[in-house]
Amino acid sequence: MADHNNPDTATLLPEPSRLAKGISDFFRSPAAAIGLIVLLIICCLALFAPWISPQNPYDLMQLDIMDGRLPPGSESMTGLVYQLGTDSQGRDILSGILYGLRTSLLVGVLSAFAAAIIGTTAGLFAAYMGRRTETVIMRLVDLQLSFPTILMALMMLAILGKGVTNVVIALIIAEWATYARTVRATALVEREKEYIEAARMMRLPGWRILFRHLLPNCLAPVIVIATMQVARAIGLEATLSFLGLGASVTEPSLGMLISTGYQYLLTGLYWISFFPGIALLVTIVAINLVGDRLRDVLNPRNAS
């Protein structure tokens, strides 16, 4: 058990028994277990997309305009069976989904991870330094949170331009403040505890107190927020791409695939946007199921 009277051991790093209990508690929820399994399958499909996809849907040498708008189960002149059909350019929808998952997951994970680092660091400094530093940081946080996330992302993309990289940057700028406010609130409680006072009495460097002692005790809410943020970022990227401000036509993403097929919905070519939409929905639901369970498991009120 961590001794909070000793600043060198006062962290919430999981002991083996606590880690085992956390894993056991997580899998007590059938929905969370299913969500985790589905998410792992989705990640594997995205990771190995270049090797398991019937074609590279963004390699012009592999496309044939004569195969455009084929319904699910159709066979091309080369003998390739399009299990989910093709779009107007002759791209295999199944391959597009697998490659699109790579882009969507990359956007979600990178934006959530970077925003967590920036926001957590800002929240720690605001809580520990106090006064002017806290005032400046929290006024920026209040200003940031006064704008809806989608509006902030749209504003940033209007400046940066479209593209997956710019979408990631826009989402980082739009989301860091959520982490900062949450971490500050948690760190304000932790900094008044005895182990922080002991660290100060020992005249430990400020950076060591921040990142060795305060940070581990603030990680639980950050993990939960980051998990939820991955799903949110994937949805926002899809929305931005659907609006024509996210990924470009040459960059595969689920949002771009849905946008490409939307104009054909009323003509009966449902499969162009329907199957990517289902993939997007399943991905977001799976991540949210995992995030919901993490929130329950990591909630200190539920700790025994």
C-alpha cells in the first residue's frame, strides 16, 4: 500500500493486487467486455489493412472506372469480388473501410493523446503554481470552453486548411482545455495532502513534485476523458470530412467515404455510404462502452 506520509511512495501506481482487481471489475460488465473485444478486432483490421484488403482503394493503378457503383457481391472483370460493392470511382468499399479505420483511429488517438499531455500539464501548473499562473491558464480554459468544440475545430480548419494533419491539430486545440480543468480540480485536492507537504519540506524540485507525485494521482480522470475523447474525435473528424473540411479526397477516412456516397443515397446506391456509416457507428459505440466502464472502475468512490 502506498504511504502518503512518504513523498517517494505517495502515488497511485497500481499494485499487482489492485491491478488484478481493476481488470476483474472491468470484465464484470458484459457490455464492456464485448466493446473491448470489438475494439481490438477493429484495431487489428485497421493495423493490417494493407495486407488483408482486397485492393488499395487509393492506388489509381488498381482502380477501374468500369467497376464503379457495383452492388455488393459483384465481380469485376479481373475476378475480384466486391463484397460490399464499389463507389463511383470503382473503389472497393470494404477496402475503403479498412483503410478509413486506420485514418480515423489515428486521428482519434493522436488528438486525444496530444490534448491530454498539453491539458494535463497546464492543469498541474495551474493548481500547483497558483496566483498569476493559475489565473492566466484558467482564463484561457474558460475562453476555450465558451466555444463549442465543433465550432472551434471549424475555425481552426478555416485557417489551417483541410487535411488529416490539420484536423488533428484543430482537435488538439479544441480539446486540451477539458483536461486542464479536470486535472486542476483534482490537483487542487491532492496538493493539500500530507505527502505534498512532506515533499515541499524536503525542498524537492517543483518539477519532481508535479510529475512524480501530483501527476500519478491525477491520471484516473485523464484516462477516462482520453478514452471518451478518442471516440469523440473520430466522430468530429467524420463530421468535418462530411462537410468537406476534414480529410481530402486522397486521404481515406470513414467520414470521407460517407460524404462520397451521400449524394447517391436517393438513387438507390445505399452501400457507398451505408457500410462506412455502420463501421463508424460500431467503432464509436465500442470505444464508448470501454470508456464508460473505465469511468466506473477508476472512480475512487467505488474503490474498496
